Amino acid sequence: MNASLWPLVLTCVLANLYAPTLLAAKDPDILGADLSVVLTPSRLRQSLADTPASVTVITSDMLQRYGIASIPEALRLVPGMAVTLTTGNDYRINYHGTNALVPRRMNVLIDGLSVYRPALAQVDWKELPIALEDVDRIEVTRGPNSVSYGANSMLAVVNIITKHPRDVEGTTIAATRGSQGTANATARYSGRLGEATSFRVTLDYQHDTGYNYASSLGQGHDSSRFSTLTWRSVTDLGPNDSVDLQAMALSGVREVEFSTRTQQSFPDIDLRDYYLNARWHRSIAPNHALQVQVYMAQLHNNQDLNDCLPTIAFLPELFTMWRANPTYARTLLAGRLPAGGSPSDDALAKAVLSAYRALGARANVPTCANSNQDYLERRYDFELQDTYVFSDSLRMVGGFGLRRDLGDSQTYLGGRVVNNGWRIFANAEYKPTDFLNINAGGFFESDAVTGRSFSPRIAFNGHLTDHHTVRFIVSKAVRMPDLLEQRADWRYAATNFQPTLAGKADGFFYASAKAPGNLRAEEIVSREIGYLGNFPKYGLLIDGKVFDDRLTNLISEKLQAIDFSPTNDNAARLRGTEWQISYNPDPSWAFNLGYSYLRNSATTVLEQTQYARHSGSFGISHAFGAGWRTAFIYYGYGADGAGESGYGRQDLTISKHLRWRPDYNLGMAFTIRHLDNPSTTIFNDFGVTRESRYNGTMQYSLTLRLSL
């Protein structure tokens, strides 16, 4: 780290250790009808007028109002968010798009627990361990936020905040049936254990059959079915202490279509995910709070493979040749004699040719074998956070943390790989005058696999009047390479050869990959000018920004065992403007508008595989008398990405709320959807586009919800 940055880090951290989650000098006086208070951008309670970032808030009421059935679909409301459903169970989601192959640059939290996979650096959106019924709101920080949450919060942070058990006491049962085999059910009970503990337990089941057609093999094998059990309890240990405990378990099957015509059985994925989170919060004084959080996550994927390949693919001599010199091996497979290598390479090539000739006619006859793509991921995390209010004009939050990430896969990593890391962070909010609000902070972290990084941010919020604010933000953020990118030892062990090969029943598929191990962190430097206009008299809120983001050291290449060559050689520049408007002229009407204009200038087409110059959404809803409500929403996403199709959809939701006893509430909602294009295409490799499609453009769903 640059030596000039150390004084900032030490000053921020020492100030917080002597003097961090949600403590305010005083409640903002613009709550309620004016502005929301959010938690995510700086780890401090702040009104939208004071945040050092552009923020989109999606409430549980909006989810129900517009008939939104999942968190990935809710993110279509966020200006600039690219949401692509490549198969029925594979969402590719990026803020501002860029690389659609494996989105890795956005962090996702559930009540402070990161569900960003620790070893393979991705978010499995269909497997989020949470029921939509439990979501209180979703806060999306639209911009780099490594300053608050560290590496991998490079482009944005999605924070899913669940309902407090005290707020949902009783029983809730919900069920949804719809097209594409949709069958979802949720049962929740929330109550008390004694006087001190409130708890909530939820059982959720999700199923759908995905697209009717997927890929060039003409299949529609991409359904998913997951069961999730979650527990959350909040215990008041005294007037100043509380403990929040969460446990989440998810199991299910994600169907996967054939990737080649040589596969003999579908390579479906069985998964078992477990999360535990404990948070102790203590109010030391009215202006001082301490929080300790410990969490553990274990993610286990089992994926069996069965292939029948030409026997030459399992020759041990070819495997050895590939490990030593892949170029030589490719040349031999193409039927040519390689040259230019070392004497050792020439000797290995001679051995391959000898073994090939010994096979005779069997060389190109299929041999069937079993393999797998199993992996286990674990994360252990400890964090101490301290919040201190020095005065009405100065607040700070800071702390430190320790993390241990583990990846275990004989296929991807050649066994077990461990990455230990630590971090220190601090954010400060300073209000020297009523006109000016300054946010500044830094996040320093170090891990054993990649090294050190520092992510600073400075933001100035000028309050032109009580209802008009301008923001000026400069920030830097990073994404650390994951264990696969940095420590891959990728090879497929093959077992149960049918027939045996040279008297052996097991061996290796010839292609393999080993990571170079020298990758650096991806980086972004972001500059933003924003405006927030609040017109409470008219129920109108306008939030807009212009931005210029420069991404460097990008690891853009597709990672495959047969072609594994990640580099930091790529870059992109993202410029544009975004606007979101909410208009509630009276309690019966609600309007929501989001729009993004984006220009993507990249050094490789891979960083333009998820790209829309124009995208957005528009929703309108009206509450009639006697519990009736209707809502209409349109989603649109342009087709500017390489190999990518555009997206357009219109949803109409009609709902009815009925209360026939004081404690009995029944809700019914019917949603009908129209797709502009039933087909979705996406870049899969150079010269290869992947397509999935529905049989028609119309879809529907019916939801019943009973609360007691």
C-alpha cells in the first residue's frame, strides 16, 4: 500500500477504537413523508440526502404491489442493473453489465452476512437462502462500496434486510402457482420465547421448470427445486444488549442440460448450503455502540458426469503431455507433429504417438467413464465494529475483521486450498455546516492468496435547500481474484472405464489447467455527480446521477480446463446517467420510474457481453376501495451486448385484500406477463451464442397469502 495512505487508515481506526451498527446523532428530521433512512452505503444510519452513494430502496410493499416473485426479478427495478436469465436456473446479474460469463463484481448481503461464494467468486441467485415473504426491504448501493464491505463490492452492493421477528408475529402461509411449472410455498411462524426473545422460523419451497428450449442441443432441461429453512431470533439481554441469531439451510437440485453430445446422463447439481450468523450489539452510551459479528457458511455442490469419449482422450501419456506443454498436445490432437519445444517435450510427444499407435483402431472408439465437478466451500468470519457519535456534526464507524476462506475440490483445485485474510476499516460523516455533509473512509485488507488492497472514498453532499441536494463522489474499489483464478489445479479424474484401458479402470481426461498464480486485484475508480430532489408537498422524489467509471486490471477471459489463461490485461470505461423517480400524489396512487443510459468502451468484447445503452422500468399502481389494487409495470433492456438479445416485459397484477376477522387476513394476487421476445441469447464463447426460449410470450401466476 502507498505509504501516504497509512496516516488516513491509522487515524480513522484509532479514532474509532478509542471512541460502530446503526447509531445516529439524532434521528433525521426528514423521515416518513420525506426521505428514507438507509444503512448500507456507509454502515451509518443516514437519510438519502446524506449518503455518499446513489441508493435504490425496494420495499416489501413494492414486491407485492408489482407481483415480483424473486429477488433477481426485483433487481430489474434498479436503474443500471443488468439481469439476464440464461437458463431457467442461471441468472447473470451485473450492475452496469460488462462481463456476462461469470459475474463476480457485486457483493450480496443478507442482514450483514455475505452470500458471495468464497472460493468460486459468484452469487447463485436462485439459491439465496431466504424466502421472499421475509424480505423487509432491499437496499442497493449503486456504485463502488469496497470502502464499507471490502473486496468484491466493486460495482455495487445488494443488501437484503429481513423482517424483525417482532414485526411479523403470528402465522403466515403463502402459495403461488403459475406457468413454467411454478409451484412455490412458504410457511412462517413468529412468536416469543419468554419476555426477552422474539423468533421467526420459515420454511420455503421453490420450483419451476425453466425454459422450454435451451442450447444448440435442443433441450429444455433447466428446472430447479429448492427447500429452505431459516431461523432468526432477537434476544434482549438487558436495556443495552441484544443478540441476533440466524441460521439458514438450503437443499435442492439444479438441472443442467448436456453441454456435449458425448454426455450420457444429465450433469444435474445437488446442493446443500448452510449459514450461521450471530451478532451481539451493545449500547455503551447514548453516543457509543459496539457490535461483534461471527458467521460461518458451508456450500456443497455435487455434480456427477458420465461421458463417452474417444479412447485417446484418456491416454495417460496425453495427460502428461498436456500438463507439460498444452500447445504440443493440441498439435498432436490436430494430427500434426509439433516442433520448437524442449527435448523433454519432444520425448513426451514421441510417447503419445507410440501409445496412440498401440491403440490401433480403438483410438477413436468411445470409452465411457465417470467423473465429477464436486466442490465444497467454507467461510469463517469475525468482525468487531465500533460506532461513535462525537457531536451532532461528527460520527464515525470503524473496526477490524478476520476471515478464513476454504475451497475443497479434487476437480477444480486439486484438493484443499485455504485463504486467510484480515481487514481494518473506517467511515466518518462530518457536517461542518447545515449546507455541507462530508463522508470519508477507507478499507484496508490483506489476504494470503492475492495480497493487499486499499479502497478509499470521499463524498461531498451539498444541501442547496432542505429539499435539494447535490453529491460529488470519488471512490476506488477492488475485486480480489478467487481461489479458482489464483490457485486452480483443474483436472478430471475418470473412473469406471468401460471397457478398461490397458487393464486399468481409471485415469484422467487429457485436458487440465493450472493457474498462473500471479493475478492482481481488479480495480475501479469511480467519479459521480448526483442530485436528490425531494418535493414532499407533491409526494415526489427524484434521484439522478452522471458517472464516469474506469475499470482496470480486469480478468475477463473465460476459464475452462481446455483453455485456462486468465490475465489482468483488460479494461473498460463506463459513462452515463441514471434517474429514478417515485411519485405518490395520494395514498391510492404510486408511480415508479427508473432509467439508465450507459456507454461502454472496453478493450475486449468480453467486457461488452452484457450491455444495454438504454434500460429501465416504469410502474404504476392504484388502490381501489374494498381492498382492491391493480398495478402495471414495464421492464426494458436494450440489445447492445455482443451476442445478447434485448429484453422487454409488461406485467399486470390485480390483487385483493380481505379481512374477515380482526386477526385473519387473506390476500390474493393474479399476475399476467407478456414478453416482447420469448427467446434469450447470450455470448457463450467466441463465435458461439447460447439461446434459451419459451414456447410463448404469455405467462401468469396466482398467489394466495393467509396471515393469522
